[in-house]
Amino acid sequence: MDNKLPTIKEIAKRLNVSVSTVSRALSDHPRIGLRTKMQVQQLAREINYEPNAKAISFKQQKSFVVGVILPYIREEFFSQAISGIEAAAIEHEYTILFGQSHDDPEKEKKMVEAMKKQRVDGLIISLSKQTNRYEHLEALEKYNIPVVYFDRVPPFAHAHKVYCNLFKGTVDMIGWLISRGYKRIALINGPDNLSASKERLKGYIEGVSKKKLKVDMQLVEKTDFSKESTHAAIINLLNRKQPPNAIITFNDYVHMDAVQCAQQQNVRVNQDIVFVSYANLPITGYTAFPPLVSIEQYPYGQGERAMEIMIKLLNKKAAEESAQKVYHVEEMPATLVMHPGGR
Amino acid sequence: MDNKLPTIKEIAKRLNVSVSTVSRALSDHPRIGLRTKMQVQQLAREINYEPNAKAISFKQQKSFVVGVILPYIREEFFSQAISGIEAAAIEHEYTILFGQSHDDPEKEKKMVEAMKKQRVDGLIISLSKQTNRYEHLEALEKYNIPVVYFDRVPPFAHAHKVYCNLFKGTVDMIGWLISRGYKRIALINGPDNLSASKERLKGYIEGVSKKKLKVDMQLVEKTDFSKESTHAAIINLLNRKQPPNAIITFNDYVHMDAVQCAQQQNVRVNQDIVFVSYANLPITGYTAFPPLVSIEQYPYGQGERAMEIMIKLLNKKAAEESAQKVYHVEEMPATLVMHPGGR
DNA sequence: TGACGCTGCGCAAACGGTTGCGCAGGGCGC
DNA sequence: GCGCCCTGCGCAACCGTTTGCGCAGCGTCA
């Protein structure tokens, strides 16, 4: 069995020309004679020649591979995001090197190192929940490996990022709830150190104040995303002297746990208390009690945009090497969606 | 800004030694003096030297990258599978190049080509539903790029594969149902051309016959996995002269659609008719009516095993180049799981 | 008829590492 | 004092491809 992939050298040998001639013939160089060109291309087709991308990328210092690091691919949000990334990548002939951080900054760092070793052209990343140091990522930029963040983006300005404005989204959601008569609105937020939590809380406070209601911090609970923690938050809220009549949960996963607990406590979900959430995941359509309203965060679109920005950066790099640093920051709308249906 | 990643050459120049010395010093070669070794390693650490995996893989004809092609990452089954693959990969310092086929044989073929171009060391793939030609994959084997299939595996024997024995699983499930007194058991199967469908049907027939009941093909319906098609199947079953008292659906996604429809038809799910399914996805724990019993197919474990087999193949390739062809075929148990709970 | 330009191709360096081999210098035994 | 081995390092080839440059042969024009 011929166990070697065909190379340009083989073609050269069999046609008694030099490798450079073959190389040029394949790329349709004007200085190669028509006869030679035809012969080369013919033989290349016959033996199923495929250029060795590794050799090319090695030579050209460009691999058409971009790294993608996500917290958890099993979260539908991220699996949709990577599909968006992939779609845009294919469009421009890029391939993606994939890794998960499992929301662990250490693993995230190791993945970044691995990607650097593999010399990806660029890196698209949604940060782990606990990440608060960015040296490993800034180091990449230093070496001209662009980094594009999406959804879970770093707090500073000198970065390319695409994300949803959850502050606005939250304000809108509060407005919607209040206009429907729900005035005791609770928030089950995530850990304080997450910027996502901060956005939600800011939006919550702004949304409530804007409607001339006073903010009651007794209605703001926290979860570390474990089922137990979410259940505890619900119990706490139900035990308030004046329990809420609307609960905003951090995301649809928290929502599902929250609803489960509320039911166990004999709450008539979406009647006694309405539940609203973030993410608008398709699976909630199959659950017993989907959130009445969810904030769509467009994971597919975010992924797609992130990749498009990446392509732009990579092309620019080739063109005007030392371009002035302009950071692409793209804020996507976070829109209210009612009654999320099936897939 | 120093925009170049540090190379071995730089170290050599700055230390006034040859590149070969640096290379050997870094790999702790015994013939390099202790002083030199220390100096080199010191400087390497200082300037954050990281070997260029592309150059190495180019030279060594080995990249420590394996391709992974899945139908849809958004199906929890596959996102869990890729996590298993990733875990095993990290263990052995491999990285994964990712792509989806979207259940389209054409896209699958293109992804395979892309991976070949990138010269992955091996390919792990779960076939698209419609794939019935395997030339593009067999071509890889010809060039010594091993292919390991999992879950959706090809029908022939000359392939490395890991999968669940759904035939046995189905027989077990039927046995369980009959022992509980459910004797009119329906099956909502997938398209005929899928081997997964064939397995289920064979298991269905065997399971029913084994219990001395006669097989009623009126109780076997099909779905193309669209919600409409599944709904139609349910309607058909409910309209039988003797409707079923148990329904086996192709997988948990079909289950969810099926239950939705049954409810609309005022069936008391899991009372009038019990629903059982395949896959045992965590999300069903959050749905209104999870399947009473589901066949666990261990996606994480399948992925992990597939990667381990891959590693073994790649190591063997290095060791005994022309080893006799032995195909790894790993059949995992498909176990019955009751009352699947939350995450 | 000599200078010049065009056509068609080959030579060789380069990308960043690895590795077989060679060589110099020193220590050792006989 | 000669041969031998050991230590410590450099030289150069190699992996597959691209690309700047050089060169030969031929036609053209002054």
C-alpha cells in the first residue's frame, strides 16, 4: 500500500521538472508554459494530490486555524455559539481547534498554552466564570495572535469583543414586568465577581428605580449555579415577609432548577409567581414551565460575528502590518422573547 | 513591540551556541554539558520560549492533532461525547480539530478533506445520518491516517469502532416493559436506512418474540425526526383499534416531541401510556414528562474510548509500522436507567 | 550584429525544529 | 607514547512548499 500522501516532489520527479516548476504550475503562475502546466495539473489530479497545509502554514506563518475556547460545550448556549463560529470559519476556509475551560482558569490557561504551541492564527474565547487575570491572553496579542472575546468578555477596553448588553436587557425586562403589574421582582443572581452578575444587578437596580419603585435588596439572592444553591435561594425568597410575585433567574439552567424547587414548595409556577430568565434556550420549550419571558442573547450570532471580526483582523494583519490599534467592540441587542417555543 | 514568538535560533544566537545544542539542551540530551544545559533552559524560560508545534509536527510527520467530526454539537449526546474525547486527548497531550457534518454527507466529505489538508494524525467521527458511501474515509486509512468511528458507525467490519449494542438494549427494555404488564408496545423508529433504526427494529422484534407475544407491525411507526413527523406517528398510533400502552421512541428528542403531541391529544403521559426512550439525556430531567426508562448510551464514555483507541493506534503506528491489521471493535453495554433525574 | 527583452524553467534559501555523524580535546590504560 | 574512549559541541541534511533570482535560448529592433 502506498502509505504516503502525494507530495509536490513526487510530481516533479515523475515529470522530470523541478519542484519549483510544479509549485508554480499548480498555482497558475504566468511564467510556466502551458504544456508543463497542463501536465502537472493532470498528474496532480490523477494521484489525488492535496497540498500539505502544515508545510504551507509553516512556510507562510499562517495556518488558517483559529482556536476556540469555551467554558462548557454541553451548555446549549455555547454549542450554538460554536456553530456560528464554524459557519463563518468555513465561509473563509478556516478550521477550528477546539477546547473547553470547564470554567476553570487553570485549565483555561493550559488550553491557551496548547493553542499557542499549535500556532493558531487567532483565538476566540468566552472566558471561564472565575477568570480575573488576563496575562496569558494578553501575551498572545503581544505575539500578534489576535484574541476575540465573546459573551463572557473581559472588563477592560483594549480588547476585541462581542457581547449582549444585559444591562439594557434587564432594564427592559423589569419594565415589562412592572407594566404587567408585577411589582415585587426578585433576582437570583450569580456570584458577585462575575461581570455578568454585575450587569444584571445594575440593570435590576436601574430598571426598578426608573419606574419609581424602591429597590429591596431582600429580593436579591445569589446562586453558585449548583442545584442546591439555587434551591436555597428560592426557599429564602419564599420565606420573605412579602414574597416576590416575579423572579428573574440568572439563566435558563438556573431557571429550571428554580422552578423545580418552587414546585416542590407548592408554588403555582407562572401563576402565583412568574418566572423570567436569560438565554432563551430551545430546550426550555420542552420543559414543564418555560420562563414566561427570556432574554435572547443570540449565541449563534455572537459566534458568527466573533469569527468575522477575527477574519478581518487576520486579513488586516497581512495587509498593513503595523496598523494602528483599533479595537472592535460589538454590542448586540439583548431582546425580550415571550413564550419561547420548541426547536 | 517584539512581535515574533521566540525561536530556538534566537536562543542559540544569544548564547553563541548552535541550534542543535539548544535543541538538545532543551530535550535534556545526555551529551550536552550541565552548564550549557542550564544556561539554555534558563534563557528559554526567561523569554517564554514555546516550541513551535507546527515546525515539529512538520519535521516529525506527527502533529498531535486529531480531527473530530460530529453531526450536531448541539445535541447533548454529542457535546458529552466530545467532552470525553477531549478529556482523553488532554491526558495524552493531543489537541482536537473540530467540525460538524450537520447530518449532511456532502458537508461531511468536505470536512474530511479539510482535516486531510491539515494533516491530522487521525480522525474520530460519528457518521451523518445519511452517509452510505465511505470512500472519503477509507482513503484516509490508505494514507495511514487512522479513523475511529463511534456511535454512528459504518456497517462493515474493517473499521475501528465503539458503539452501544442497541439491539440488546432494546430487547432488555421490551423485557422490562412486558414484565410490568405492558404488552402492547409501540416503536417510533427512525428512517429505514439508518443502521440505528435497524438495530432497534431487530431488538424490538426479538424482544417481543422472546416473550412469546406476536409482533404487530401496526405498532411500528417512523419519524424523520422533525416534530411534525413525530406528531403524525403519535396520531397514527392513537388511532389504532388497539392503541399501545407503551411507546418506545427513537431517542429523547423524539420522546419530547412525542410526549408534547400525546398531551395535546389528552393522553395522560406515563399513565394511560408509558413512554420510554434512548439516550438518557440530563435535560429530560427538567422536562414535564421524562421517559419512564431510558437506555443510557454513555456518550462521554464512548468518546473517551474512541480517543484511547486512537492513541493506541497512533503509538502503534510509530512502533511497528506495518503491523498486521487488527480492528478495534468495542461494544459498550446499553443499560436501562429508570427515572432519570436532574444534572 | 550586438544589445535588449521576453519566455520558460531551475537553483537555492527559507520557515523551525531534530538528529546522525564528525571532530576536537582530555583522561585513561597499557 | 600511542591508541582508545568519553565528553561536549557543531555541521548539515531533512520535512514540503514558496519565491527571489539567475540563466539559457530565442526573437526583435536599431
